[in-house]
Amino acid sequence: MRDVLAALLLLTIVAGCTSAPSEQVTLTVLASSELADLAPVLADLRRDTGVELKLDYRGTVRASEELAAGVDHDLAWLATNRYLALKAADLPLSTSTMLSPLVLGVKRSGAAALRGASWADVAGRAAAGELRFGMADPRVSGSGMAALIGVATAAAGTGAALRREDVTCDKLQGFLTGRVFGASGAAEVADEYAQRQDEVDAVVAYESTVLSLNASGRLREQLEVVYPRDGIVLSDYPLMLLQPDKRDAYDRVVQWLRAPSAQRAIMERTSRRPVDPQVERTEALREPIGTALYFPGTQEVVDTLLAAYDRAGRPSRVVFVLDHSTSMAGARIAALREAFATLSRAGGFDRFRVGEVVVLVRFAGTVMEERTVAITGSADLEALAGALTTAELADDGTAIWSALDHAYQVVGDGTVVLMTDGENNAGMSADQFLAAWPTPPARTYAITFGEADPVELDRVARATGGRVVDATTGSLLEAVREIRGCR
């Protein structure tokens, strides 16, 4: 009899340990689209806690907009809550659940050139037509916006959170020249990369997306993960409580997700890093991610980034109006030639890029030459680098406004950059020029050095919405780079 009672007691204990909790709860969750890969983990969560999470998928940026407007969900589970923080005065209770940095996945055959690369290196190769990639749409997806933030923050070089004045569209345009496709979300970018992998060299995505692609069996060539050395944007996937009356179930879910066993399951099944530092990481996730970049502090910065993104792929035309009067002889013309050679041959954010049309208008007392270079590849960049090498100077005066008048006739919907070291003493006057162009067709920037009249140049530049940059005491190359920032 004693043995029978012992057996019954043992069965009762086992039944109590394996049966599901008596309180069953279903919570609706507004979730980032890439979290669809958590389905097996969430099945274990339901078994162990009695809480079922029904995920309603969106891109992170789009989901944040809906949250700010007010949506009928119990929880939100996004790649980050920082987009929501820009729109909402108070964030809901949030708990980080896992980590994944924004990286480049580069085909192994071409990865050697980008190992240890900076965002500037990536942008430079993209601008030259040497790197083609896919990324998610930043208007919808957190991974796409993280890419823009990474590039723009590195380009600003301040080491701080981006401000609106730090965002310069040309620096982003060089990077975006390499974009072949922009999928709607982080999950979708993986699918599109797999379908179009022969067209591109890389994918800009979360580390988890790249590693999952490698494990998927869908790739003809494995991807190598590149962590840009000047910093990455890190997502921490916070679970947010939207309905306070669901707090008990929320706490059960959070406690389960952050337990070592669940953290290991998330890592092994989705290739995201555990938030618990005590959980040993898989070999693929032991690589240091480097510096985590600051997130922008205002919605205005995000809007500026999106405006630059929306310009990507549009024809870009810039007319350089270059003083070749004899006063430019010596160091000045040498600096001008060096600037064009550097912008054509060097890497980084500021170089000329594929898809750009550059028009060179050389002038002295009259317009001496007009030359157009449409950049389609390295040969065009090399032609532009040497375009001014043997250009001669003339001693018949300095016709600034006549040269600018000529530029306006060929600029189309582009931008004009004037470089001069002297005062106008031939051709049209400033008054005649402004009378001829009462509604300037193009924004005009002026780079001055030497004896150039900054007051008269500023008057005309501001009439077009442009401005004057003084290169007298600084580097001409840096002045050109600043102008090309097209703020």
C-alpha cells in the first residue's frame, strides 16, 4: 500500500511540473516584421507561461508612427523604441530582450577590400560604382534608417548625436549610389537579396539577417559580416507594455524571455545576441561590434535623412564655373587641380559619384571652355581627375558674371559652384546679371580666395538661396567639400 501511495504522489508531482499554467492569456503585439523568425521561441513561451503572443507585423519606423497615433494592441515589440521617443512625450514600460547591430554582409569573394572598412570607405566604393547593395526602405524599416544614421553620423565626424545641420545630402548620395534595391522591411530585404543575389555585392542589414541568410541554404556565395569601424547603430528589441492592465502577463513574458534558457534559444534560432552577458555566445556572435552610435535627438533630423534618401537615383548635375585668369597662376591653380583630382580619385563621402554629371566652365575675360563629364564608371572619374591638368590661363580679364550667365544657360535643374580669386572687370556687371536672371534657375555657391569681392558674391549667392565660402585662410579642397554638402 505504501508503494502505491508513493507512486501516486510521484505522478501528481510530475503532472504538476509538465502541465501548462492554469491561466491562459492572449496578448496582441505590434511587432517589427523581422520578428516572424521567433515563432518557435514563442511556442515555447506559450507552453511554459500560458501567455500567447499574437504578433501583428510592421516595419519599425511605420509601427512607431502608428504607436504615436494610438493603436489597439496590448504590447509592442520593435527593433528599437527610439523612433517612438521622437514622437511621444513618455515612453511605455520597456524591457530590452536581445541585440543586433546594423552591418554589411559582403560576398566573400569581395570581402577582403572591405575588412576593417569605415562608412567612408563603403560610401567611396559605392560612389565609384564598385559596391552594389540592397537595403531596407528607411521610411518603413528600422534597419534602413539605421543605415542612414550610421553613414550620416560617421560623415559628420562630431562623435555626437546628429543635428539637422550635420546632415549633408551629398555625403549620403555617394553611399546611396550603390543601392540596387530597397525592400519594405528587414525580413523582406533578406528575401529580395536571395532572389537578386547575382545583381549585388552586399546587403546592408542587421547582423542577425546576414547570419540567417548564410544558414538558409539560399545563397550561392556566403556573406562575410563587416562591422564599420567608425560605429554602428545597435537595436535592442524592447518589449513595451501598452495596456497597464496586462502588466501581470507582461511581467511573466519578460521574466521568461530574459532567462538564460530563452536567451540561448533566441540566439541559436535567430542569430541575435543575448542581452544577458552571462550567456555564452555562439562563435558567430563573438565578434566585437565596436562603437554604438548615438541616435538622433529630433524628428527633424530623421525627416532630413529621409529627404536625402528620397533624392537618391535622381539625375544630379553640377556646373563648376572656374576662374582661369592669370591671377590664378601658381599655388591657386595647383590647389584647384588638386581638389578635382582628389574628388575624382580618392574615397570617402565627398567624391564625385556614378550617375553625376559634372560640367566644367573655364573663364577669364570670356568663357574659354565648357566640358561635360557624365560619370558612368572609373574611366570617367579618371578623365575628370585630369580635366584641368593642362588647362591654360588667360590674361584678358575676369568676367565673373558673364561666366555665371553662361552657366545658368546649361545648368538645367542642377547646382552652380563658382570659384574665383578676383573681382569682376570684364563682361556683365552684377546688376546686369541679376536683371537678366530675376528668378535664378539654380542655387549658386561661391568659393572665394585671393582678392575676390565677398560682398558682391554674397549678394548674388544669397539671391539664389546659396552662400559664399571663404577659402582664403583654409583649404580649397575642404571648401569644395563643404559646398558639395548641398544642405
